[in-house]
Amino acid sequence: MSIQVNIHEAKTQLSKLLQYVMEGHEVVIAKAGTPIALLVPVPTDQPQRIPGSAKGKVVIAPDFDEPLPEDVLKAFEEGWPK
């Protein structure tokens, strides 16, 4: 659930709004009724990244840095057919 507050209220009630966000809710901050910012909880359940976990899963072709064929290069320069 989210609530919307104006800038003045957000400044004066920041501690309470942060507590509300810590409980998993969202707070929309508005200026003259127009939403301009969103306070959301920081995600804490992101999986740990493990360097090298894709080893053996990614293949780079030996010719990946060779020049493109002329027809493909021409298509990039002129735009794709419509």
C-alpha cells in the first residue's frame, strides 16, 4: 500500500514516513498534487553475486572482432529495409 504526501509534510514527518517505508510500504512525495518522487524500501533479498559463476556457459566466437560482412555493414549505414 502507498500513501501520497506533499513536500512540506514529507519534510516535517520524515522519521514517520521512513518507518512506514521500513514496514514495506511506499510513499509518494508530491508537489502541488503532482507526484515527483517515490520512497521505497531498499531491497535486501538480492542474491550474492559470485565471480566466475558463468564459467563454461558463455562462448565467444573466435572471429567476434572481425569486420562485419559488407551487406551487414551497408545495412547499418543505410538503415534496415522497410
